[in-house]
Amino acid sequence: MSDRGYRHAASSGRGTPTEGTASAAISSMQTQMNQSDREVSGRGGRRSTSQGWEFMEEEKQRYKNSNAEEGEEDNEVMDRSEEREADTNKGKVRKGGGDEGNEIAGEMTTNDMEIPEEYLYDPFAAEPSLDNLRSINPQTGTLKQLLSAADADVLLHSARIRAVLLNDPSLLRTYNPENDETYLNRRNRSITRDVEVRALREEARNIMRDIDLGPTSQHMTAYEISREKLDRWQRALELYVHCPDDSDIDLLGLLEKLCEGCSEEEELSEALSQASQMCTSLVEQTSLAVRDATEDAAEAEDAYHIRLEAHSILTRRVCEQSDAIEEQFRTNGRAALKIGQQLELAEAK
């Protein structure tokens, strides 16, 4: 049993396991003696007090001996448990950069995950290891082979990041972006935002015109009029945030439009409260959009650098071959020039 188990038992008021079991055993022996005394008494005889205490002392000694043997076994088990905990603590990883504010991300060792150690501390700041690119001979590999290896390294880099974040080493072998819910949700949100922004741009003229219009019907209630006004104002606010170049009004002008027509303090307070909720919701949406864009840019940057390395390998090889051809041309040219000069001297003679 680990020290944690002993501390828990002591703090809970139950004492150590050995002490609790010993007390139970002594109580059991006393009960057995009382039953034995009653049986002896029922048969016309009686056990003396000294005999009873001798019996208890013998049972206590026998129990202590058995506890000593069990204690040795518990110590061995505890030593093995402590060794396992020490090995596990070596594999505990932290995510996030820096020495402060790090949180335990999981109990995965580098060997278990088959990833470089820098991924365990800050997966987003880790440099791709380019395992597949390095496995190709830079002197003989074709461009197709190099790009294929680069694509494999891009996938491996993404799998390592997801494996650390989700504490799931199996993703190293099974990761596929098309099955990654985080990636798919981010892509779907991006598509939805693009559609909404495109619709705002197309309707920009109508949105700015409708904000100055009155009720669309004469038989509308005060609540319906207020609701229609707030809906128009919300569209104008979204246009101002997402498409500022297409908006003909600034934030102060939007606030003035919101307060127009609010003759009573309660009506103004309700309009401002609704507008505050709209602004809060819009801030959350834009914050999520910024976070999605940051993650997309980081993944695109990593993929770009990996594929750029593949092209660099081929470019360096081509430059080396060009230098060799140029050097050979110069060497052969000098030799040809000497031969020509020798022929001219021979002709002159």
C-alpha cells in the first residue's frame, strides 16, 4: 500500500490497516472466550481467569507473527508501487510554454507516444521533425517523392499535436483530418461565416436603408415595433463589424439610431439592454473567429514550411549539380584552350 493509502486511513479515523485488524481480532477472541466459558459452564465446569488470559496471550502472539509476515509482503508490494509511481512521474507531461502556469496534460512518456519531447511541453510551438523527409536520399529522391514525404510529415505533425492535447497516443496511427471533429467544426464555422459576410455585403444598401424606416405595418403592437427596430439595428451592427468598408455609419451613429424614438426611460433601458446582449453575442462570435483563424494560420504555416523544405532539398541538389557542371565546363574549357594554343604554336613552326 502507498503512503497515500496510510495517510487516508489515518485521516479518516480508522487507523492503520494492521491496528484496525488487530483490534477486530482481539474482540473476536474475547467473544470466543465468552462463548467457550458459557459452554464450559453449561457442562458443569468453568475455565479459570489465568487460563483465559494465557489463551489470549497465545492468540495475540500468533497474530503478531502472522502480521509480521504479512508486513514484509506489504513492504515489498509498497516498494514496487513506489517504483511504478516514480516511473510514471517521469512521464508526466505539461502543456503550455514557460515555467509558470503549466498544467499536467497526461501521463504519457516519449517512448509510449513515439514523439519528440518538445511536443509534450508545448505542442503548438514544437518544430516538425520531418521524419519522412529525412528518410529519403536527397541525392536521388524525385520531386514527387519529396512532396509525398512532406505531406506525410504534415499529417504526422498534426497527429502528434492532437495526441498530446487529447492524451491519446493511438491518434499517431489513426489520425485523419477528415475525421477530426475539432478540425471539421472549425472548417464548418469558417464556411458559415463566409456565407454570412457575403450576404451582408450583398444586402449592405438595403440594411442601411431599412434602419431609417418606420414600422412596416400600421397594425403592429409596441412590442412588435420595438422588435423590428432591434432586428434592423442588429443587422446594421453586424455590417459595421464584419464589413466596415460597406457600412456608411459609425458606432456613435448606430447608438443614436438605437435611441431614436425611445420617449420613455423604461423603453430606452430595454433597448439598451437588448443591444448589450447583441454586442456580447457578437464579441463571442468574433473571438471564436479569431481563434479559428489563428489555428488555421498555424497549421497552414507548419504545412508551408514542411513543403518548402521538400522544395529546398531538390533546389540544393540542382544547385550542386549546376555548380559541378559549371566547374567541369571551366576545367574542360581551360584544357581545350591550352590544346588550341599548342596547335597554333605547332602550325607556326
